[in-house]
Amino acid sequence: QVTLAESGGGLVQPGGSLRLSCAAAGDIINVNSMGWYRQAPGRQRELVARVTSDGGTNYAVSVKGRFTISRDNAKNTGYLQMNTLKPEDTAVYYCNAFVTLPMGFLGEFWGQGTQVTVSS
């Protein structure tokens, strides 16, 4: 069993910053890629950013230049640094990871979600 524990959400004013963390724990051989998705009320869940095991990244157009995704492989932890936040960034943010498990199985896992609210 693998769990993803998220932290770092909260309320911030427009123009402010937040840093989200996602710690993977369990019977993990390798975390292949980690990503952040978000879902605002009445909208579909969308990809925000993803980082591969070798450090390759991709971002949604709406956050490029403002958000930075990174990871610490030794800690199986991913981060999302969010700067210059806008009200339209308000959403529940979910961590996602593709993991190699014992015996070579692959699994996809999700965190429980953390609320980010950008408002004055």
C-alpha cells in the first residue's frame, strides 16, 4: 500500500505564494513521476505540473512561469512552489504519483487533496 500525504495549502492574498508538499510512503521501489492536479468547483480536474524521475517537467500554460515543480528522490517527496497566485488558482490541489512496487508492478496513486484559496 502506498499513501501520498499532502501539506501546505491554505488561504493567501492575490500575488502571494504557497508551497505544497507531497510525501509518498509505503512499499515503494521507485517513484517514477509525480504530478499536481487541481479541481475548482464545477470544473474538471486538470493537470497543473508534472516531474519525471530524471527531472523533466511540464506545466499547464496557465501556471507556466509562476509555479515550479520539484522533487527530492531521497525522500520520495514532491513540491509545488506557487508564486504570484491569482484568484483563478483557487482549487483543491491533488498530488499524483506513478510508482514501481515490489515484483515490478506499477501503480497510480492520489493524495487526499489540499485546499488552496486565493482571495483578498
